[in-house]
Amino acid sequence: MSTMIDDDRLNETFAALANTTRRAILARLANGQANVNELAAPFELTLPAISKHIKVLEHAGLIVRGHRAQFRPCTLDTIPLQQVASWAERYRPIWDARFDRMDDLHHATRSTNERTTPVSDTSDPPNSVIIERIIDAPADVVWRMWTQPEHFAAWYGPNGATIPTAELDVRAGGLRRVCMQMHTPNGIMPMWFTGAHLEVTSGRRLTYTEAMTDEDGNVLAAADLGMPDGHPTTTEVRIELDDVGGRTNMRLTHVGVPADSPGAAGWTMAFDKLAAYIQTQD
């Protein structure tokens, strides 16, 4: 039977779990009850500091304090964690789909130069931009270009674009927030992109969602973007890297963006910038 989720309580639980000391306290209590002195033993913290952490956990309902004499042992209460599990369960179809993919599929090299090559493959998702390119650098270097904000900001976007903001929490479930600025006759036009990482296989595969939003992260409707009705507000970007004798075969699949769209041209220009930028790195 599913657990009813209280959003306010869920917020308190996540806030309490956001601290490493408090998570360590819960891990200790998973092995049985303990008093404050026992909980403080592994840490270089004062008893008052540990007591403050315990009060936060108690307020969030994650622990219960006993009333046995002066010891007042702490006991783990799993009900808030069950609500976290129920909340996360909503996203199981997404991560199951990602984990079911075979990461060891071999992608044949379709080109030995650095030109963008269109790919036709009946297994490719429809309505997608698909680009392959050989990059003259090892896969681990190309991986850093995608996952380290300072590198990503140096090449991402079409010619003339700048990236003043690139926040990349590169782990499964981690969020991303990117601002791209374009210079127009009417001044600088900012465009915000937000999403979440669905799959992160270091040096091999990166998959994330992407939606155009306002600065506060509110997803913009297709009509707000001048797109036809039915155009997806959220797309999926898949990056696959394969070693080719010290170079890297980089394959992009942007699901939900037509191959003949301005977005496809933007990726082509961005990859030109990436190839040039990567040559400036040691």
C-alpha cells in the first residue's frame, strides 16, 4: 500500500538529511538506540553541537528521544524515510529505463575526420538530432568538456553565444541550470535551460533532460517560444563517447529536436567550437 506524502514533512526530512553529520547519526541509529555521548563519539564536535543536530532530526520526526532517567536514548523513526522512498518511487520508470540500456553497445566509426556526419539508423529515435564526430582527444578529456562547468561554458552554444551560468550537478538525479546569452540587434537575449541528469557513466555516457525556462526555473510553454502546439517542452540529450585509438568518437542524440531545426545547426556550431577549444587544453 502506498504512503500518503506530506509535502511539508517531506521538505523537513530533506532539510534534515542535507547535512552529513546528521546522516551519519541516522546511520549509527540504524544499528540500535544510542545516547548523546555515544552519538558524539565519532565526531570532533562538542556535545552542544551534536545536541543541535539531534534536535533537527527530532523536529523532522527522524528520531525519537526516550525518557529513561537522564540518558534519554535516541531511536530511529523510519516513517519519514518511508515517505522519501514513496516519493522516489514515482521516478522508478525513468531510472529503470536508463539502467536497462546496454552501455557496451559498439558504435562503428563512420568517419575518421573531424567533420560532422549525419547518421541514419533505424534504431534511432524519431524526431531527433543525431550527430557523430571524431574528436582529437581521449575520451576522459572530452568527458570533462561536458561535465566541468568552466569547460562546458567555453564551447557550448552556437557562434556568438556566451555562457555566464553553468551549474552542473553531474550525478544521476543531479540538476543542471545553464544560461546562454545571444547578442541581437535589440541587445542581449538570455535563454535559460534546466534539467536533470538521468544517466552518468563516467567517460562513456551522459544523458540529461533539457527544458527552456525563465530565470526562476519555470518551464516555458511551446507557444511562449514560438513553437507549434505539441512541441515537447522537455527534450532529452544523450552523449556517448567511444575510444578510437586515443581519439574519441562522440555521438549526440537530442531527442525531441527535429534534424532540420535551428537547434541542429546550433549543435553543429557548438561542436566546431568544442573541437577548437579542446586543442587549447594541455
